[in-house]
Amino acid sequence: MRLKRIPGSEFRTKIIIKKPKVKKSDTGFVQKSKSADDGENIFGDGVIILCKWDDKPYNRSYKLSGTIDGAEASRDYVYALINYTDKVGYDCKVWRIGEKIPYDIINISNPGECNRYTELQMKRAVNVSG
């Protein structure tokens, strides 16, 4: 599969990707903070990533959005296409600049296995207060 190049002008949405902080205790146990809300930016403090933000997947060869929650699921998900990185994990959260509620990462894909882009399938995070 030959992937098209995306013009740099389409990468205009600013996001921040954070992961939970990892702390090591004196006894050697590793503890992760419960949420990435107070986590650390995976690219460094203050680094903002430019992405292509869309409600349709860039890699249309898979139909994951229709198989997770049924046929209407694709309206619930958003997609961010960023330059390739292997730092993003499923425990990370994505903040769109200007919004207060983060997005949970549902799927991470490498379209065409070319290591050119990383596509993130996301859903709005749900706050559960006890």
C-alpha cells in the first residue's frame, strides 16, 4: 500500500500528550499516578505537538471504529495523525489546546507500517467521581 504524503499545512491542531508519572519508592517498588491529568508530557515540558485532527481515520484499511461499539461508533471517535513516534502508549491522555477534558487513546496504528505517521484513535475521557 502506497501512502500519500500529507502537506505540513494540514498539521495545524495543537495537542499535548501526557502519561502518568512513575515514582520509585525506597524499597524499589514502582508506583504510577492514577491518572495522566497530573502526568508528564512525553516529549518534554512545554512541548506542543501539531497534528491533523479529524473525525475520519487516515488509514481507511481497517474498520476498528465500526467493530468496537457497533455501526454508529465512528461518530464517537476522533483521530489525530502525528509524525511517527513510539513514545505514545495506551495509558497516555491527549489534550487539545483550549479544551479542559482530555481524550483517552483507544487505538494506536502505524499506517502502512512505514514509520512515517502515527494515528491515534481517541474517545473523550469520562470523569468518574465517587
